[in-house]
Amino acid sequence: PGQEEPKLSDLYEVGTVARVLQTMPVREGMMKVLVEGLYRVRILSAASDDPLTVNAEVIEERTDSEVEAQALRRAALERLAVLARTSGRVPDELVAAVAANMEPEKVADALAGHLESASKERQELLEMQPVEKRLERVLSLLEPKLLDTQVAAILRAAAHGPVRILVPMVSSVGEIRAVREAIDRVTRRLRRRRVPVP
């Protein structure tokens, strides 16, 4: 990221071959590009320096358990639908497009591309095999977003009267700490936006 003329050493070893679907100028010297990822590749060597082109091999998707992969796919779609209904930040088109895909690896990749996470974390997801492991990681990244959305709704309601929070099925002190941290984080965010919270 940030390299206008990258060298081979600036690239990650694993990347995506993509097709450009649409380009749109957004302001002077800037362009918005919509791409569709086709498949993962591992860079083998540089083929040319100007422009930078590489020799690469396609990385075959690996699934250890198709049943588990499909179950994780369904769980990810359910969480995405809840997030879309409660946060207002997930476009309905994304939910529909992801839900229409039956391939667990495509669901994992589509969700990973829309997560608000650091490029290093997204790169780790890109390299992750088998598919079940990638879906589990995507699910773990969706959970805090769901929790924050739910906490924000509770805090907004608390501005109108007392509320209690029940944290179901707690299995460790760490989970209680995570909820407490979410409450503090969301409270700060809402106060910065001047939303009345207790």
C-alpha cells in the first residue's frame, strides 16, 4: 500500500487475480475502481520490472469438511443479515449478493473484503487455508461489530430510562471484560457524535 511504482519486494507473496468491472473518477488524480476477485495466486518470480508483472501459480481452495464449511457459511450469512438490519452500515445489495453464493470460500472472501480491518489482517485472511479456518476468522471479526451495534442500541435506550444488560452464556471473565470494553468504546463513540447516553 502507498507504493506508486512497487517492486517485487513490496508485494505480498499471496495475492488475487482480479477483473476490473468499473472505473470512476472521484476527484483530480483519483479514481474509484470496482474489481471482482477471480482466484488466489502465489507469486513465484518477477517476469518484468516495467511494468511490474509476475509469474504466479493458482492456489487451490482446500476444504477439510464440506459439512462444516457449509455450516460456517450459513452462520456467517446469518450474522451478516443481523448486522445489516441493526447497523445500517451494510448495504442490502451486499447481503443479497453474498447470500446468493453457495460456495463457502466465496462467502468468506466477500465478507473479508467488506470488513473494516487493517490490510495486514485482510492479507492474513487471504492466505488462510482451509476454507473453514477462514470462515471462522471472518465470524470472529463480525462478532465485535454485532456487539457494538447492540450495545449502541441499549445505550441510546438508556438515555430515556434505566436499562439492564444481560450477557447470556458467559464462559469466561474475558467475555465479561469484552462486553465492558464494548460498552466503554461505544459510549465514547456516541458521546463524540453528541448522542445522549448515560
